[in-house]
Amino acid sequence: MQGHGQTGQQENQEPARGQIQDQARAPDECGRRARWAAAGRQVYARAALAAGAAGKALAGAAELLLPSACALCGAVQRQVVCAPCAADLLRPVRRCPACALAQGRHFHCPACAASPPAYDQAHTLGDYASPQDQLVLALKFGHALPLAGWLAARLAAGLQGAWARQPAPDLLAPIPLSPQRLAARGFNQAWEIARPLARHLGLRADPVLLQRQRDTGSQRALDLAARQVNLRGAFRLARAARLDGMHVALVDDVMTSGATLHEAAGVLKAHGAARVSVIVALRTP
Ligand SMILES: [Zn+2]
Ligand SMILES: [Zn+2]
């Protein structure tokens, strides 16, 4: 059972090369996935070469014209993720309405019932587990940026239904990386998801609303209490801003324990936000 308080595990610790494909998988599955990944890299490389010279317009056209390897099974078709793999990922699961923990029922999980997080609700596409964890791992560590657009489109499709029944956010804000990590990676995967998500939903997004004041390091070895201490004061608003009465949605690639999102939501509420939603591509089960 996860509590609140995040993690940072994914953003703070780059896996060793090979670990991305090999985590907790049987050897035959690893071999199959390595072959799929190799096929996918070849297809993406050809598409990138074809599109790179002529800029974004041609990139869009190339997406329509060139075949693509499904990021999960390697099937060559025209989508980033093939229809059968997408159907597996998007199969409805009853989750805690506050923290999106899969629990087979739509009631608050024991952790949220005992101690509600600073955010009010969380949405996710699915669990951060094999095989769909590859979507986030390939985005973050393999720089497979088309995956961010695919994840954003799927999130938008689910959220449009949810927000037909309740107020949509006024503003989307990605969980920021530390300046050091942003410089090392070259992009913030949370913003790569938030930007197309805002476009799909017709909402405003601010990539610099929150700043990470310091690198909080790997939290993998920390328990929840230690994570919360480690994250205290990690975020601040990037400029003097009041969020009075606003509904702000925090966007991230993965939610593990929820500590990072809890800390960031607390900062938004301290600056007047009335409601904070969390939107994550995947959620650790
Ligand atoms: Zn597939
Ligand atoms: Zn919960």
C-alpha cells in the first residue's frame, strides 16, 4: 500500500542501460522486448531522419505517412501504440478517487481516508507496471518524445468525460525538474505531456508556475516519512502569484507514493488555490 508523498524515484534515478528493458521480466520476454525495441528504434530513426530536415510541418506529415512500431509490442502499424496494446492499458480499473490507487473499488483507500493528501483528486491512464511502464521509461530515458503526445491524447480523452461532470482546471502546471536534472536530460517529461494535454483540453498551461528549489536526489531508499522530510520546501512558485480560488492541475509522468505531488499541491494551496487535481500518465500500483 502506498501512502501519500511521492517518490521522485523515476525522476531522480536514471536506470542503468539495459535495466529499462529488463526490469522484473522473464528471460524470453526480455529477448522479445529487446527485438521489439530494436525494430521500433529502426522505424523511429527512419521517421526522424525523414522529418528532421524539413521541420515540424513535415514531421506531422511523416507521422501520417510512415509506418511506426508500437512502443509496447513492436507491431508495425501507424500508431505510437497499437490498438490492442492501447486497449490493454486503458482497461477501466476502479481507483481511489483521491490518489488513483488501483483497489477494485471507487472508495478512498485507507491511506487517503486516514490522512487526505493536499491534492483533491488524481487521474491516471493505468498502473506503472509491465509492459506499459515502457511508455514512460522510453519517453524519459530513451527520449521517445512522440510518446508524450500519445499519453496526453489518451489522458485528454478520459478527462473530457470526467470534467463534463465537474469543473475543469483553470490552469495546468507540470511538476518541475531541478535545474541540474533539466540540463542533464534536456527536457521535462512532465511538460512534454502537459503541453499537448492543455492543447487537447483547451486549457492554459504554465511550464514555470512551480520551481524545484533544489535537487531532492533519489528517494528510492527512503520510507514515506523520510520522503516527506526530504521534499519539504522543495517547491516554490516561480514568481509572486496568487492563485486565489483557482483549480490547478499538476501534471507528471508517474506517481509513486504521491509525496512529490502532495508537497507541490500544498504549495499551490498556500498561494490560494482552491482545488488541486493531479494528472499522471501512470500510477504505481
Ligand atoms: Zn502493440
Ligand atoms: Zn487514496
